Amino acid sequence: MTFQQGMLQKKIDEIKNSNLPVIIFGAATVGEILLSICQKNGVSVANFCDNNIGLKGEMKCGIEIIH
């Protein structure tokens, strides 16, 4: 494992152990990639948040988009 991978895993573990809701800002491609990374590492994502008000209330990958 590289130094960067170790640091990333440490941050992922901190998020998992925080018991705080995880909200991904951005419901486009990068948000989907981040969701995939979270899911692969056992991090539950509560919502996507996007500054496009037209997306509010829609679902992306089974997760509600908030504004």
C-alpha cells in the first residue's frame, strides 16, 4: 500500500467511525464515482447535494438529491 492509499484508507475509516451522515456535493459524474468509492468501502451515503435546484427531490443511484 502506498502512502497515499494509506492516508485515503485512514480518512475512509474516520468517516465510517464518525456516525455522521455523509452527503456528497455534486450529483454528476464525480459524485457517482465518489458514491461508488464510498459503497465499496462500507460508507453509507445519506444524500447527494447539488446547486441545481431543478434536481431537488430527484433520485440518483437510489439516493435523494437535496439542495
